Amino acid sequence: SENDNWNYCACTNCVAAKERWNMSGLMLDFVNDIASSVKDQYPHVIVNTFAYHGTELPPKGGKRAADNVMVRLCDTKSNMAAGMFEKGNTGFCEFLADWSKAAKNLSIWDYAVTYTRELTGLPFPSEFHYADYFRECLRRGVYGFFWEHESAHKADMWELKYHLETKLMENPFFDGDELIA
């Protein structure tokens, strides 16, 4: 996976590959090579990589993840306090649709926390849209979720969000409002 920063190689070959496939396609070229080298000896192993920051945008040019690669999609661009179908906030929904065509195995890394210096735990009303989110992920073939919760002692609605995420992972068709109530 890429590093947790915006520093990317700018050599001629990498720039050309990014133009041809997007940054995610360049990463998949590398990850697919690793996956190919392990698949015969370890057919049960799935190689995991992130679609994060620069690699979040789905690949183009027909580039696909190998069948033994799991792409863990991380939404860094949406307003996560709004629904994924709301006007002006459909980017992740579109990424998810495109990634479901480019990868057999998808999972999600998501956040239920605000990231600002000294202010982690500010109100972040993301819980009202979880049910729609889980249903769309199921529809797109998402295999699993990882939710990043930090500072439970100062995060907003930590227990409620944890409860909703857990219940909706069990059954995405539960009514989100009923679970909140």
C-alpha cells in the first residue's frame, strides 16, 4: 500500500503509468506482481492493499486487481457526515461502483472520528447514514469492514456508533433509525 502521505514517485515511468492507469493502477501493477508470486505456493492467501489518498481513484485502462488481491477502499474525499446519495456527495458511491468492477475482493476502512489537532472528538454526526452505506457496500460486493475509532473517552456518540456498525455488519437491512432508538 502507499504511505500515509502525498509523496509519490515522479520518475518518467511512474508518471506515464499514472497517466495510463491512474495511481491506483500503478499500485495494482505492483501488488498484482506480489500476488502472482505467492498464489501457487499459498493459494489461500489474499494480498491486501489500500485504495487511499492517491490510489482511491479507481484504475482506468482496464487495470484490475488479481483475484487473490483484496482492495481496502478508504473514503478520504466525501463529506462523511452526509449520506452517500446526497447531491454533491456521491463520489464515494461512484468510486465503490467502479472499484467493484476492478476488484473481485473489496473491503472498507472507514472512520468514525474527526481528525483535527487538539479537537479530536468534535461532533461528527455520521451515524445517521450508516444503514444506507452498509446496504450499498453489500450491493457492490464488499466483503468486510474495518472502522477506525479513536479516543473512545472523548469521541462523540462512540457507543452508539459502535452499536450501529456492529448490528449493520450482522444485517445491513436493519432499520438504522430503529437501531438508534
